[in-house]
Amino acid sequence: MIRILRKPFGYEPILKKEDIKGDKRFKGERASNWKSVLYRIWQLVDEQRALLITVLALVFVSSGLTLLGPFMVGRIIDHHIVIAQFDGLGVKIGILIFIYIGLSTAMYLQNYWMVGIAQQTIYRLRTNLFTHLQKLPVTFFDKRQHGELMSRVTNDIENVSQTLNTSFIQVFSSILTLTGTVAIMLYLSPLLTLLTMIIIPIMFVAIRWITRRTGKLYKEQQKAVGELNGMIEETISGQRIVKAFSQEVRVMEEFEEKSDRLRRTGFWAMTYSGFIPKVMNMLNNASFAVVAGVGGLLALKGDGLVTIGTIVVFSELARQFTRPLNDLANQFNTVLSAIAGAERVFGIIDEAIEEDDAKDHHDTVLKGGVEFRNVSFGYAVETDGYTVNDVSFHVKPGETAALVGATGAGKTTIMQLLARFYEANKGEILIDEIPIRELPRQTLRSQMAFVLQDPFLFEATVFENIRYGRLDATDEEVIEAAKQANAHQFISRLENGYDTVLTADGGEISQGQKQLLSIARALVADPVLLLLDEATSSIDTVTELEIQEALERLMKGRTSFVIAHRLNTVRKADTVFVMEQGKLIESGSQEELIERKGVYYNMLVDSEI
């Protein structure tokens, strides 16, 4: 049968025997991972532990009542039905009804309270994860697919939530029921109990064979879900590029490949785990047949060791004995899947956050003087060397500095270092003669504003998108900023004006209009330092004039760093810094650089040609 299941319907087996033997997760390390994950989840329950103890007490009560019901039925049969003695029968039937009412009440309350505990725990886990994401450095997001991260925030946490909601009580209840069942069975008939226990070694071997395979498969499944979500999010975000370069076929092939891997992984995970209830049902039926057959023979002997009531109770208890085993086996697979998801969540939470922030200069109001002293930085110094190499310059407060050079020269990296998105490997950056490492990031960035090549808009109203620069800005200040940014006119033509809800990609407005909103956002922020990264690229000539005019208003009186490939946009800069392969090779005003007839002069001549 196993040979038949090797490749049903074209499904290649994901798991090989050598994979299991060679994977540390299926040796001693797996147990330590389980303990670590479960302990960390337990820490999240700390505020709910009193209620959790109450739930566990109710589980204990409900498990006891579950066992007491069949026991009472057996006593009623032996003491009343078989011997036709009906005195006191009504009382015992009343007790039996009370037992089942109490059982229903206890189960309702434990489920109701456990849902609250689970949701509160998941709320804390989700909040911890999202909060931690806000503290991670930019380098972390540079190396991860956004869709894969979203999968951890949504799918993996939801997986843990479902397990806490259902599996926790069921596992605890199954253990208690199993223990109580064995105790009562031993009390009623040690011989029949021994016969029932024969299935345990068989069951243990079968489940161990199955779970050794499902563990890795569930981890592979979670990984495949994350990769597929990442690919979907990336493709949808870049749909225009996909269509522009006619890459629909390649994208569909990639999707089919990742989706097929998820399908095959899911198939084998479900197939192996699906063996468990089948095996348990088979063993359950075999156990029932043995108990009924042997018990019947013993009852016919009439030696009093086994009565008819005992057989009835034992048949029910034998079924109850295998039921919690079946539940435990099924829940084990669910718990494995949840642990795989929790490991992925805690894997993000364990990522190193940005270095401890500075404790000095929290209330410093910057003037905007910027100095780089022999600054060097590399994204991967060991392999790629320095992206910015031994750069030194000084910009006075209120001046405009233009950074020009070929793509990859290090211009954007200079801005990233200035904003402390990255920390310099060598040298020192100072603002108003204060080392930038001594300035808290919040203090620094709250006095900065960015206008990037690709402006980002949130799915919110125009008011809210502009106000993002300073959340306490009034409507009047937002409208004034829009006027200064030359955006008021087109905003007024929108269906609901400033209350128009824009989509995340701003599909309702043009690229130039999105850039004007980005400038208005920067104006509302009223920054000391302004960073403009290719703010006028890919814009038509008419819109560029509007943006250039808005930028001049924005830059007035502020220290500004401008990156531009169009050299005519940096004519009014106080200083032009020419970058080449990470080094600063020329600096001065545009007139001075033209007189030198060096690299900048040649760049200017080439651009005019």
C-alpha cells in the first residue's frame, strides 16, 4: 500500500528517509525547540493565568463527569435493570441527568473562557511582532520579501490562534480522560484492561512513524506558504512592470512552480497525518471486538468477575480509551503546524533591533549644519567593499548641497547614512557639531523630511496623506501646504476634494501629482533638513516646472541635500558634490566646477549633447 501511495496523481514525495535522519529538527534539537516555543507562548499568557487555571479546573471536572456517566449507567444496569429492582432507580436517573447537565455547563464555560484567553494571547503576540518590526533596521527589510513577512504576521499567527482556541483544551482533556478511563477500567476488570492495552504498542509505533514525517512537512508547508505569499505580493505590486515587459508567462510559470510545491507539501502532510485517524479507528474497532468477545465469555461463565453492566461500561470505556488517544494523535499534528508557525514568528521577534538609541540631546532643536569626516560604509564590506569610501565635506545651515554622479556612485547611501538608516563603518557624521550617534533617531528624523523618486501614498484621504508629515497639523495648515506645493488646484478637482480616499498606489492621480502631495507632506513637517532623491525624475516637463517651483519654496531656509541626474535641476545649489565609485572627487559651486573643466564639466557637456 505504501508503494501505491508514493506518486499518486503525480505527487512527488517531498520527504525522503535521509532527510529525516539528517535533519537536526528530528533529533534532540526538536524537543528543545518545542520547549522553547511553548515556554514563550506560556509567558504571553501571564496576565490570564488565573483564568487559565479556572479553565483547567473545569476541564478536570468535565473529564470526571465524562467518565462518571458511563459508570452510573453500568451501575443502573447491574443493580436495577438486570435484577428488575426499581427502588431508587429514579434517584440514580436524576443523578445521571444532573451529571450530563453539569458536563454541558462545564464544557461551555471552559470553551468560552479559553477563546478569550487565546484571543488575548494572540493579540499580545501579534502586537509584539508588529512592534518589533517597527524597531528592526532598514537592512532587515532590504533582505526580506514583504509578502513573506506579511505571511508571518497573518497566516502563522492565525495558525497559532486556532491551536490555542481548540487544541489546548482538547489535549489536556484527552490526557485527563485517558488517565481516568484507565483507572476505572482497572477497577472494573484488570483482565479486560490488559486486553485493551495491547493496542498501545501498535499505536505508538504507527504514530511515531507518521509524526516523524509530518513534522518536517508542516514546516515545509509553512515555508512554502510564505514564499508563495511573497511572490504574489511582489507580483501584484509590480503588475505594471510585469505587463510592460510582457512577463506574464514567466510570472505564471513561477507561480505555478511555487504553488505546486505548496500543493505537494500540503498533500503529503495531510496524507501522512490522515493515516492517524484511520489507524486509530482500526485499533478502536479491534479493541471493541476483543472486549465484547472475551467479556461475553466471562459473563456467561457466571463467576461474578464480569457482569453485563461491566461489559456495557467497559465497551464504552474502551471506546473512550481510544478516543482521547485519537484526539491526541490528531492534535499532535495541529500542534506541530502551530509550532512551525510560532517558530517563524519568534524568528522575527528574535532578530536584532537597531542599536540602542542615544540618550542625550533628546530635546535638541537642530540648525542644519552637516559634516562628514572620513566616512566609509559598505552594505557587505567583506565581499563588495565600501559603497562610500573616505568621504568628507561640510554643509552650512540653510545651504543646498547637490550630489551628482553615475548610478551606484554612493549618492543615496550618503542620505541613508545621514538619516541613520545605516551606521557608518568608519569616520563620523556630525550635525551642528553633534556626532550623529549621540542624536536619538526620533529627534533626528522628526526634523527631517524626504521627497523620494517614487512617492508612497497610504490608502487614506488626501488630508491624511499630507498630514502624515505632522499628525497635529490643522486642516488649514494642510491646505496651505498643498497650495505651497502647487497641489491645491488638482486636489480641488477630485471628487471629494481633500476628503478623497486614495488607494495605496495612488492609482487615481498621476505620478507628478503624487510627487506634489509628497512635497506638501514635507512642507507640513516643516523640517530643518530636507533630503530630495531624484524628486523630479520621470516627470513630464510641465509638471517638472510645477514641482521645481514647489521644491524651491520647500528648500527655502532649510539645509537641503539634492540628488539629481538632470544637472539643470542643481543649478541653484550652493555646493555641488561629484561622486564616483563611492568617492567624493570634486566639490564647489556650479560656476567653480565649470571653470575647472573637470568631471562635472564633462558631465554637463554630455548632458547638453
